[in-house]
Amino acid sequence: MAPPNPSPLAPLTRTPLLPLVKTRPESQPQLSRSVDLAIAADATRAQRRASLHALHVLEYALAAPAPRRQRTWLHRVTVAVEALAAALDNEIHLADQSFGLFSEIAASEPRYTPHVAQLRQERLDLRIAVASLREQIEPDAEKPTDPADIRDRLAKVAQRYRAYCARESDLVYDAVDINLNDEAHP
């Protein structure tokens, strides 16, 4: 038999609910940390792929012939530099998140905090270098464009980015035993 409908004026009785805060067994914090690291590593891999793709597009634009078509060449290079700058901005934004891989490493392995700070600064310096190059290659009717000079300067940025990626991979692998270049994680 169903209980009678309570009157709206009747006092409410509280039924004990499960606690709102879940407690974890002792093994759960390690599992949670592993999941957080895996999620952060996957996000870092995805962002790195996007940045490398932008870099490849830039290298493709730089390799195109420039004689007799400098305006077109310069426009394509400029668009590719802007794409690389946007990809680096996204990397910086991701790294600055509280759930980013660097944040997870710094929180769980404090001895790596100076290395994390150094890599963050390197990435920021790369972004500044890309912005500076973008301004330097801005078409100027009074000044001729030298494709060889632009190629050389952008090649140095590409080399710096690849060296940064290698140092980032080393740090992540050393700190938390995750291979950012692992092919099992496309």
C-alpha cells in the first residue's frame, strides 16, 4: 500500500543521502593522477601535432619559388607564419591551464618545477620570435623582400621549436614516464 500524499503544510522529513563528497580508497589517488596525466599528455600531443603541422605548412611555403612572384610567395609565408603563431598561442594557453601537463608535473614532482618554468619561458620566447618575424616580413613597398633572408630567419625559429619539443619530451619522460612521441598515441 502506497503512503498517503503528504499535505503541503506537513513538516518535511529528511531522508539521509549519501555523502556528497566521495572518499577514495588509498589506491585511487594514484589512479586519478595517472588519468589526469594521460589526459594532459593527450592534449599536449594534439597541440604539438597542430603546431608541427603549422610548421610544415610554413616550410612548404618557404620552399616555394619566389622569383617573379614575390608578392604571392610573401603572402603565403605570412599566412603560414600567422598559423604557426596561433598554434603556439594555443600551446601556451594549454600549458597555462591548471590541468595542463606542465602543471600536473610541477604539482606532482616539485623538483621539476624549475625545468617546467624554463620550458614555459622557451615557448613564450618562441612565440615572441615568431611575432617579431611576422612584423619583419610585412610587405613594404619601399623595401625589397629578400626571400633568402626570410628563409634563413624562419629556419632558425623552426630549429628552435624542434629543439624545444625534444627538451619537452625529455622532461615529460623523465618526470612521469610518458613518451610524447609514442606512436601508440596518434
